Amino acid sequence: MATERTLSIIKPDATRRNLTGKINAKFEEAGLRIIAQKRIHLSKAQAGEFYAVHKDRPFYGELCDFMASEPVVVQVLEGEGAIAKNREVMGATNPSEAEAGTIRAEFALSIGENSVHGSDAPETASVEIAYFFSGLELVG
């Protein structure tokens, strides 16, 4: 399996509850390296641009409001099969369906406030990483 990079976002519900360290520990325990990280506060317009792929879905407005409600931690994870590994560590979007030990099973409050975001494919990861980070900020 190839070394990959993926975007991870620790969402407002998790940053509000000071869970960044606990969530990062789960990534690191799974063999993923954090090669870039910053805490930012997205505007609603920035959240809308980032999640534009969902603009025609009924939850889009609520998602943008939520992502702009409080700070988030954006980061780039690197490792063997990082995209799949990150999604495994995150768990199912619906925390009631997430496997025990996953981030969402342990920390998510609901389907909407599910604590983390992760890229779903190499092409998506590339676009999402570039949205938040310049090449100079990726220090793997």
C-alpha cells in the first residue's frame, strides 16, 4: 500500500469540548503522522466553498452554519493507505453505527455534530489539502 496524504478536520463540536489531543492520539496510534496542522475559524462563505459539493443537498446550509460556528483544526495526515485508515479511525458518519473505539463512537454528539471530517479519495484529498495548506506547510 502506498504512502498517502489526507485532510482531516476536527469539527466545532470537538474543539469546543477540548478533544483535539484525544482525537490526534487516535490518529497517531493508528500509524498516521500529522504533517501539517492549524486552528482556524472558518467564515460561512469559506465553509460553503469547501463543502460546495453538497450545495444541492438539504443539509448544506446547516452544515455551513455549523462549520463556521466555532474554530476547527485542519490537518494533513500521512501514512500507508492514509485515506482508508483515517476513515476507519473516524468510524461511520452516524455515531450510533460507528464501531466501538472509533472517534465518532466515542466523541460524536449526532450525525451532524460528528466531530471529524476526512477526505474520501485521493483526488478529493489533494483538492481539500490545497484548500487549507500551501506546499511549504506540509512538512512530512
